[in-house]
Amino acid sequence: MNDRSLRLYALISGFKSVKTYKSKIMLIAFIGTHIPLLSMLVYVVFSHSLTLATTINLLAIALIATLLGTIATLFALHYLLAPVKLTSQALQHYLEQQKLPNLPTHFNDEVGTLMADTNRTIKQLDRLIRYTTNYNNLTGLPNQDLFQNLLQQTLAQANNNQQIGVIIVHLSSIKDINSILGRKISNLLQKKIALRLANRIKKIDILAHLSEDEFGIIKKNFKSFDELNFFTQEVIELLNKPFSLFGKEINTNPKLGITVYPFDGITAEQLLQNANTALYQIRQEEHQNCQFYSIKNNTKLQRRLAIKDQLRYALRRGELFLHYQPRLDLTNNYPVGVEALLRWQNPQLGLVPPTEFIPIAEQSKLIVSIGEWVLRSACIQQQIWQQEGLPALRISVNLSVNQFKQSNLIKRIDEILAETNFNPNYLELEVTESLFVENFEQTIRLLKQLKHRGINLSLDDFGTGYSSLSYLQQFPIDTLKIDRSFLFDIPSNTDNTSVTKGIIALAQSLNLHITAEGVENSAQLEYLKAQGCHEVQGYYFSKPLSAYNLTSFLSSYYRQLEETAS
């Protein structure tokens, strides 16, 4: 558009008193209609041929005619400008109130075309905005907001006997695929997942694409929980089938959280929250795929979340502490070491069992900083015991899988040993079999570096994990620890007796030291001693004790041994 055509408009806009477009038109019309009157006035003033009476009559007629013409012109312009005003108001109402216009579309001139085009454009724009607001732009499925609105509508239409299932499908591999294989393959995979699900669900049901790695399903009119469960298993089987993309077979690892109206909630918010609660629970399980919501599980989840929240501050607040369980040499019944066991006392949660908070610490990676604190504290405590006159004891500390994944693991252990002036010959690091599942060669290399420093290495909970004999022969370990589960009811339990005997024989054949944990009675002790077990620990001798109580226990124990010997 040529800006010259706007010069007059810009000039008139410079007058502050002329604010609206209508007033600008009226001004021009007023000037235009008064030009003849002004011309006549000039003629009369400078003409000497007219009589005074004629001049007055002529001016009166001209003035009346001009005024009437001006009024008529302004009145007509007022209505002729109505389409422009209505178009402007329609745009303003849509911008401020999202109100769709209803302008006439049957006029053919320029202003009529303007109204029709504005009407059509706003409605097209509104459809586009509503689509992008309510639908996933990748798959075209309803998004999370629309899914919740559709669920609300479904619940409003449901009768008293109708059951409605809400299913949240999480595909845990999507983000990894996006990071490793790229956005293009990830987007194509999401489209294929949407198509596969859409082909499976009924027309009355609702499928939505909630986020990059989550889909939602509203399952209507199912007759029983068995029917809903059968449907969810079909969804799992459907998504467990690999997707073929660019010559690659891709698995999605589906997890489903399920909630049912009216049993688990009567509002859309309740049902979605509970479905996500069930999904959160099942995502913690490695070998399961779906979870129905239950109040019992929700209580467990709330506690888990509370533990996770409080655990972040436990180290800073000084809520963590260590207990120590003594380990005895069966050849002379002398304490030769202690295992450092982590404990947590929280002002809100009380004494939290290690079985509850340690897995959460592992999952949240807090175990790395906590593990370093445990190692440092145990080393310092061993030095204190020696200063108090107790014999040097081997300190056993657990090393987590996440700690082992740290690139600076060896450096951090060296720094802690240097800070505490600790002799590495008195340190035993316990690792589990799961450590060797990933990156076996790297794990062996790190363990050899630790062993080279004089640190003892122990394989904890042997027999409960993944080890094979061929792997075990390559482990640079010193000690094999028999898990407490294998000591249950021995020697009367023939299965556990056979397993324990086999583990001891295996360790002996590999020239490894053997430690049994969880010894609770004399029958277990005598059997282990007869089989050639070297060291034991358990409640038969002592429960885990605080550093102060362990000092008293060891002092008393050594005195009893001396008295017995004398």
C-alpha cells in the first residue's frame, strides 16, 4: 500500500480534538458542504452589482441550504460509516472477550467485502487458535486441557450405574529416543503410537496425547473390572510390540496408571490425580506394567514422597547417623571388624527404616553425597576408637551403584582417606552383584584400582543377584558375603543348607574369605563354623550399635575373652 494515500488521514489525525475516524469524516464533510457558502459570501462582499436586500436574501437562502445539506450529509455519513464501526467493534470484542463476530456478508462493495472478510478471517483464526490450544499439533489428538474437559463432559453425562476408566499411558523410552536418535525419529514414533492406539480403541472412547511421552484414554461403558483389565493388557501388548523406524526396532516400555469412576473419584480432577498416582507407583516397579489406583497404595506413595522431600535436607540438618555391627572371627571369636550401617531420625517422620529411605536415595542420586558422608564418618570413628585404646578394626562400608558411576569415584575416596589419615588396609568396601550388570570391564578396572590401594573388597548379598561363576572368577574381590536369606532355618531347612554349603565351597575354591550375615542362633553358628565360614555377624552376637555403645560392648567383650583365657 502507498503511504501517500494516508497523508490526509495522517494530517487530520494530528488534531487532538479529532479522535475517532467518524469525526474525521464528519470534519471533511462539514468543510466540503461549506465551501459553496464561503464562495458565495466572498462573491457578495466584493460584488457591487447586487442590492442590499438581494444580498441579504441570497445569503439567508445559501446559509439555510448549506445547513440543511450539512445536516443531511452528516446524517447519511453516520449510517454509511456503520459497517466500518461494526467491523472495528467486532475485532475489539474478539481480542478482549473472544466473542465471534456476526457481521453481514451479502454486500458486494468494498466495505461489504471488508465485513465479510473480517467475519470469515476471525472465525478461521478462532478455529485455528482453538485447535492449537486443544489438540496436539504432532498427532492431532486432544491435548491435556481438552482431555480434562472431555472427561468432565463424560462424567456429567454418566448415569449412576455407569463405570468410566481413566488410563494414563507413560512411554518411558520416548525421551531417551529423542536424546539419542533425534527429534525426527521421536516425532515419527509418537505418530505411530497414536495411530496404533487409535486403531485399537472404540469410537465411543477417547484417546488423547497429553505430553511427549504420555497418552490418555477414557474408557466408557465397560461392564466389569475384568473387562477393563483385559483392555489394559491389550494396550500393553500393543505397545510392547517393537516399532520399526528407519531400519531400527524401537521399544517403548509402556507403563499404565488406571483409575475408575465412581470408585476412585467423582470429578475429573480426582480421577486424573489418582491415575497419575497409580502411574507414579508403577514407574517405580521394574518388572510390572500397570497399576490400578488404591487408597492403600496412595498412602504408601504419600509417605514415599514425604521421605523423598525430607531426605534432601537430612544431611544438612544432621539427621543421619551411623550404627555399627561387629563382625567376629570364628577361629578365635575375636571381633575383627564392624559394618557401618546408615540410620535416619527425622523430626516429622521419626526413625525411618533403611529399607525405606535408601532405595529413594539411590533413585534420587542423593546416595552419592550421603555415601561420601558415611565413608568419611566411619573413617573418623575408627580413628577415635584407636585413640580410646581399642584394637584396630576393619571398617566395612557399602558402595552404591550410583556412587560407582561417578567419574571421580577413585579421587573422592583418595581425598577422604587423606583427610581422615585413614589406613586403607582397614577399609572394606562392599559392592553388590548388580554393579557388574552394566559396563563390566569398566567396573573391573575401578575395582582393581581400589584393590591396588590396599582397600579390601567384598561382594555383598552373594547369590541374590546376577553373578555367574565365569564372572566371579574375574572379580578382584577378597570376601564373599552370604546373604541372611540363605541362613533362614539352617541346618533344618535343607534347601538353604544346600545353597549355603555350595556358596562356601565356591568361595573356598576361589580362595576367597567368607562372611555370613544375619546369624541369630547357635545352630546357625555351629553349622557355618563346621562348613569353614571365616567370619559372622548378626543379632546372636550384637545388634547394630551406636559408636558409644559399641565402645562399651567391645571393651566388655575383650575383658570376658581375657578372663576366659586366664
